[in-house]
Amino acid sequence: MTLEQKIGQFFFPAVFINDTEENIQATEKMIREHHIGGLTFFHSRASAATNYESKKPIVFNDDSYGQLKDLIVRYQKSASIPLLMSIDAEWGLAMRVEKTPQYPFAITLGALPESESILVYDVGKQIGLDLKSAGIHYNLAPLADINNNPNNPVIGYRSFGENKEKVARFATEYLKGMNEVGVLGCLKHFPGHGNTNVDSHLGLPILEESLEELMANELYPFIEGIKQDVDSIMIGHLAVPALNDGKNTSATLSKAVIEDLLRNQLNYNGLVISDALNMHSVSKLYDTKGELEWEAFNAGNDVLCFAENVSEGIQEILKNATPERIEASYNRIMNCKKKVGLLDSKSKTEYQLDFKTASLLNKKIAQKSITTIKNYNHKKLLLEASKNHNLGILSLYKNAENIFSTTIKNSIEAQSFSLENGDAITSFNFSKINENTDTLIIALFVPKAKPMQNFEIEDAILELLANLFETKKCILCLFGNPYALQVIPNLKKATGIIQVYQDFNEFQETAAQLLLNNIVTTGRLPVALQNI
């Protein structure tokens, strides 16, 4: 290959599963003309990177998985060297693709006891098999970020928690699971995106820590991953002034971060990939097309993810880079392709999505991760209230026929109530609750995993909860991000609190059985909570 063709291997532009035929053909042409090294898949243009916080409607498509498989076949036929297909699948293909197995968020896995780390390995393995069934061999996951800032708008539930040793252990177990089935992994977002309060899709987060402080905490999981020969490390769009002579230079564009710290000080010689180059924290820095791509490569990135100016970027790198640097990055990319068998002409094994195994795994994780925060002998309380015809189940943000509620009602007598949104309060007949119940199981299905606007729990719902905790014996079961507990008023007056993390059917059923049988839970909160 010529140097120009080798440079093409550095580019992993974004492609969209649900796209127009015109755009698909344009991608095929780009693959043929520029010899790009890989692609990064997103569900649709409306849901990708900087667009996902916008008001653009996301149109769901039950056949996205089939379209993904077909597109991969088409794109591979256009390539002279097999493409390394990548995707963000932190909690499985379901992060990007409908009707595919979904696994728990990292924060849920972080609630597992360390003795159950094999379950994290199993998640990595199953996600790897799901990816291979579609033709993908590179998962841009897991996060090695330590989430020690409850106001972080973009990491939070995607991190294994705030304990550096546990984050490192679980991240490497997840990687080992994927590697076991021939899928590459990626630790992100170097040098650590956890202790920030800005979304790097939209702005530039700044880490104020010194190098010594970073080495003691944020960098620890990455260092442990390097010891385990992690396939790749993604550089985050975040500034670390202490490493850049006081300047707010994004790590993605910083030789001090990539070359000096990651390569030379931490002795990492694996693949380095940029975070998406369309993200506003870096994409708006340069007016000339191709300049951003060159600066990212010059800083030390081997792979330019979501590069939007492929042709111009190739020419800028060709004009400015040394042949030695081009060869080094090219060899790292080819080694990764070789590792996953892309350069092997032998017939490939066919894989299928395995929903049954995914469900069984989710059930095991539910049984080990659900966390009792406050216990008042739930079984005794519920049985007495049921016997006296005073037990109610109030479901918030789901209808009354959810798995959790019906599982309890199948075992003991209870009245079901539900409010699917805050507006429903105005027409709700509260006399039924007030007259017929003195004990309530409240199932709060938190609307959003991100903390903006109180996780989208409406003020009317929060006021209702505050009042119920004052007036009744309430056992709160929170299905969602545990940080949501911090926005609930009067929580200390709740009789019991169970943190369930996910709203999967397996988690709902398990939570109900735990309550009914007063089973001792083994999960532990992976983050510190205030006022609980």
C-alpha cells in the first residue's frame, strides 16, 4: 500500500444503520476511494453523538439489527482490506439497535460484590458474541472512568462506580470476556472523565487535578488495563491544565497527554483511538477542513473516530506526518485486525443472538446486585398489612400491570395504583389510597438515567412522594440510577428503601421475591449518596 492508502486506515467515520440509500452509496464510494480502516455504527443521524440531546425525533425500526448485518456485508464488499467494524455497545447492542439483548448498565454491575466479578466477565463475553453475530469485532467499551461526581451529566450510570480498585477489576473482567470470543475492547475516556460536570459532546470538561492526584485515582484503572494488555484506549475530550502548561487543551489534541503520559510514562503501545471528532468540544476549533484530523493524529491518536473530513484529513496527514509515524499507527491497526481474524481468509463461524442466555444472566445479576438501603422486616410488614386489607402498590411511570406489581399481587392481597406521569395526579382518586391503605409499596421507575432535570421526575411526583412518606408506611423500590434517590424529599421518613437499578423484567420479578421473602441482598451501592 502507498503511504496515502495506509493513512486511510486511520479513519473510522460514522455510519448510520437507519440511513438513506444515497448516503449508503456515498459511504461505499468513500471506502473504495480512501481505503479507510473501519466504521463506527450509530442507530441514526438523530441519535448520534452531538445530536442525541437535540429535539430531532428518533424513528425506531424493529428491523435495525437485520439492516446492520446487511450494511456490514455491503461495506465489507467495498473494502480492499477488511474493515474493522466498531460500535458503542457498553450495555450491549441494545445501546444502538432495537430488538437485541440488553445487559445492565455499568453502575448496576458495580453494585455486585467483587466475589461475583465472573458475572461481569460473562456480560463482556455475551456482548462480544452478540456483536460477532452482526459482523462487529470492536466494542468501544467499557468505561474506566471513576464516577466520583454525582452531577456528571454524561458518565454516571455508565461507570462501574467510585471505587478505583473495583472499577479497574470490573473493567478488566469485561474486557477479558470480550477477548475470550475474539472481540476487541476499549478503555475510555483517558485520562478520566468521571470527576467532571460538563458533557464533552457539547462543551469541554476541565480536570483540575495534578498529575500526582490523577496517578492516585483517575488513572488507576487505565494503568491496570495496560498491565492486562488492553486492546485500545480512547482519549477523552477533556482538558487537564496541569499536563499542558496550564492550558485548556483537549486531551485528544495533546501530545503531553498521549505521547508523554500514556505512551512514555505509562508504557502503553497499544491502539489509541480518539473520542468522536464531531463532538463540539473539539469540532468547532478549526475552520480548515482536515486540520482537526491532522492535529488529533499529530497528538498521538492512531484511529480518528467519527472523522467528518476524510479526504482533507488524509491529505493533511500525508503532507505533515513522518513515514515512521504513519507506519507505527498503521501497524497497530493491522495487528488489531489480525487479532480478531479479519485478515484470515478461512470461513468464519456464524453466531446468533441468544436472548435466553441474556435473560438468565440478567436474572443472576439482579439476584446479586439489588441493594437494601433501609430494611424494616419487609415480609412481616407486608403480610400484616395484607392480612388487614391495608396494603397498596403504587407504580410511578408505569402502569399497574408491571411485572413487579403483579408478582406481589399473585402472592398476597394488595391494591394496585399507578401514575404514568405527573399530569395524571390531577385526575387521580387519592381517596382510594388514603382510605384503604396504611402501608404502600412504591415502585418508582425513574424516567431517565441522566441527572438533568431531576432524572425527569416531575415536581408533582416528588411532592407526592414527600407527602406519602409523611403519612404512610412506605417501602420505596427505585428502578433506575441510584443518584435519583438524592432528589427525593423526605426520603429518611421512608420505612424501607430498596435500590433495584434496572427495570428489566428479571429485575422486577427478583425485587418482588426479595420483598415477599425478606431475602438478604448482597448488592452494595457503587457510589456515595447524600442525605439518605
